[in-house]
Amino acid sequence: MLLAMVCILQAQTRVAIMGGVHSASIKTDDASYENNSRTGIHAGFLLDVPFSSRFSFQPAAMYSQKGAKFESPTLKTWQYVNYIDIPLNLVFKAPLGGNSKFLLGAGPYVAFLIGGKEKSQSGSITTEVDNLPRGNGAGQYQGFNYGWNALAGVEFGRVFITANYSHGLNEFYQTATHQSPLKLQTIGGTIGIFLNRGVPKVKDRDKDGILDAVDECPDEAGTALTKGCPDRDADGIADKNDQCPDVSGTAKYNGCPIPDTDKDGINDENDKCPTVAGIAKYNGCPIPDTDNDGINDEEDKCPNVPGIARLQGCPIPDSDNDGINDEEDNCPSRPGTRENNGCPEINGKLIDRVNTSARSIQFTSNNSAVLGATAKKVLNDVATIMKEDPDLKLSIDAHTSPGGKEETNMKVSQARAEAVKAYLEQQGVEADRMQVQGFGSTQPINSGTTAADKAKNRRVELKLSNH
């Protein structure tokens, strides 16, 4: 790149010879130096180094006569000093039509004293010094001078004419009689001619401001960042090298954006779970589910214990801590066994007592629902059992033996079950703790061919439960 630029500059650089006339003066606050001037000449060489279509760098080296002549009624003094000036100007060139251009420039300069003379004349006495004393002391001349200068003018093809101004910034001569610094100044005109044509026009076919010599895509407008090549997505990667030319990306991914494999809006480089969609809060990972119950922790009121959605991630409760959750537990407030649906097991002796009582329940006649004395006695024992344990419940099922109309059998069996319930209520057992059902002759326990068998079929069954 640097070599190419050097070649371009060398190809376009023009060399000119120039010269002109100027009025030189010395600027100071000392009134004795007022109205001083000297007509001098300047001549030398100039380089024109364009670095765009409008701007050029113009260093020069030239001989320049400076100083001043002072006159008073009694004394004439000449301070003629000659320098090699080296101005370093930045020049703006505006087209005026054809090959003409308007010039406007400015810049610093440095100058080196190469000689001169100092002369004074008072009446018939003349004093002249040709070898100027140099140094920083009184009556001595500085060998080095610096300042700034400006120019304005026109350029016609290879010829240019300018008006010039220069102003020194350091003291060129120190007098013994005053403290005000003496500084050099010139104003004048210059004419010059370029000895070579250079390159008449900077070549930039695609008008993108990047010279064709360094433009990798000279026929397509581009940017300096992409060496003159187009970059549609403005990601700094030329379209010819960009695998995603319409989407801004990075060089690491050949011009494509950083991938987002799981399409969760978090690119893979910042995504701790790049293959599983997640959220920014968890660095691209999904909301965690610590207890693996399918309910994420942010919605799970029991994040460390597996639960169900209906209970917001908490497990079904087990109020009595019997290992059977309340929804499956018929006795959720009393510890029980799974075999008894979560209710406590009923004492076997109580079951035997009730079953024994049930076998002794008899009625006054075959079709009667009136309890006999023996039946009432055994039911008193059943009532005692029920009142001792308020959690107990009782099913009362009545049956008849086959024979006769089944409609009548059903009515008789239902009436007998109701009679047993009514008697137990009289003994203080709550009605809502008992259920009754008459089955008629639909569930015989034998064939009923003998009178004894028929008597067994005419029965009441009592079943204890606590749920």
C-alpha cells in the first residue's frame, strides 16, 4: 500500500521554476523603523504534490532578498539580508473552467541567512559591513528565521501567478538601543512555470475517492475500509469476500453474523445453551426446572420438589403423612394404609363382633320388617361399637330368599334394612354414618332348596368402614 502511494505521488508530482518581486520590510514597535521598505526579488524551485483532486502539498526552496532601508534628515541606514526560504504550503485548487484553477494556500516556512550587507550614511561619512555578524547578541543577525506565509492566485495549465505574503515569527536582528523585536515581512507577486506535465487528472473511474492504483474494485464504488470495493451491509468486509453481503457480520464468520443455532435471539458466543432456546436472563439457557417436574422454577412454587401444574409445581399434599396423597386418601386427616385406601385399619375383633351380631338379626315373620327381641339385643352391641369410634361408618344390606314376586322381595329387604338403621338411630348412632340397601333375592348365598338354606338367604349383612 505504501509503495503504491509513493508511486502515485511520484507520477503526479510536478516541478516548477518561479520568481518574482516583493516589497520587504521590518515590523517592530520602534518608531524609528517606521516607513521602511526594500524592493527585493525571490526565485527558486517548487514541487506540486497532489493528494486529491482539490488539494496539493507545495514545498519550495528559493532565494529571497529581505530587510529594509531607513532614511532620516541626518542618517540613512540599509539592512539588506538574503535568505534561502523553504515554505511548506497546503494549496487548495478550485476549477475555473478549462485548464484554469483558482489557488489559495498557506503554511509555515523556515529560512536560513546566506548573506547581506549593513550600510549607514551620515553626511559625507559612510560605513558599510559586508560580512554580517551572526549570533544572539546585540548588533548580531540570527542565522535561522521562521514564520508563516500565504498565497492566492491562478493556474493556467503549466503556468501560475500568485500574490504572496510572509511574516516572520522570531527576531532576525537584535539592536543595542531598543527592546522591541525586529521581524521580517514581505508582500509581492510570483510567476512560475511547471517543467513537467505530471498526471493531468487523478484516475478514479468509480468516483469513490480511492485512486484506481490502490482500488481493488476500480469499476465499483466502495470504501477505504474495504480497499475501494462495495460493502452493501457496511460491516467492513467487501462483498466479494462476504458470505452474507446483505447482513452485517464479522470477519470471524466471513461476513456473516454470529450464529444463533437455537433461534432464541442470543448469539452462540453469548449463549451458554446454544442448541436449546432460552432467555437472556439465563444467558441463553431455558428457565431451569430444578425438580424436573416439567414446571420451570419461575412458575414452580415448590421448585425443589416434583409436583403438578394444577398445584403450581407442588406435589399433591399428604396431610396425615401416611404416604398416600390426599387425593387418593379416603381419610386424609388420619394416617392409614394403602390397602384400606389411606384409612386406618379397623380392629378385626370389632369386625367379628359386628358380623356375629348381623347373623343374629331376625324379624318377627318371613315377610315382616319388625325386629325381634334378639335382633334388638345384638344391635345394641353394634350401637355401642359405633358410638365408641365416631369415625366408623356402617353399611346395612338386607336380603330375602328366592321365591314369590321379586318386587315384593325388594320391598321387604329394603324395609328390613331401614328398620335396622332406625333402631340404631334410636340408640344414638348418627343417620349420616349409615347407608342402607335392599337387594331382595338377587344375591342368595345358596340354592335355597331346603328350609334351612332359605333361612340363611334371609339375612342382614353389616359392614364396618371408616371412610
